[in-house]
Amino acid sequence: KHGVRVGMPLAELRKTNGKPFYFNGFDEQRRAWVHDAWSPALDGDDGSLGTLDVDEGEHMYFEVELGLRDGTPASDAPVDEASISSDDPMYPRLGEVAEVTAFGATTSLDDEWE
């Protein structure tokens, strides 16, 4: 979706989305996940959707797995955070040390698409 690819740096993923997004991670295997959090309501937010959010006419949630590049110091990334912003100032190098390692799509089983 919109050119997202394995190996894409987190900073480029953020730029592609057009606004900050939230993700969960990083776990013991140095993985994190973005799922249905491409358009969070942030202070000063204009309410627009991120490019990677579910668009009108789409029926799938786009999700991404992130991983930390080899040699990334533990201090450069959050650990086991339930929700962290792609623009978190506590981790200024995160955009360059994290990258897309996988992506997919899911749909809900309820009637939200009717």
C-alpha cells in the first residue's frame, strides 16, 4: 500500500503516512506492530486520516511489523510499550534504527463495512 516495503525505515514510513502513528513494541525479539493506529487523535491534530489508514471503499486494515536493525542500542528504542508514537521525542534515532520487516492486511468479522 502506497509503496510500503520490507526494509523501509520507520522515518520513511512516517513520511508516507503523512502524520504520526502509534505502534506497540518492541518485544524480546526486537519486533513492534502497527495495526489500525495510522490516524491517532493527537493534540493539535487536524482530524485527517493518515495515508495508510482504511480509506473509503477499502475493507481491510493495513498492518506493519517493525524490527530494529542489528547493533541498535537498547536506549534507542522503547521496550514492551503498549502504545508509542512514531514521533516520540524520547527516541530521536528511532526513525533510522527501526524498519519494516513484514506487512499484511486484516478485516473485522462484524458488520462495520455494511
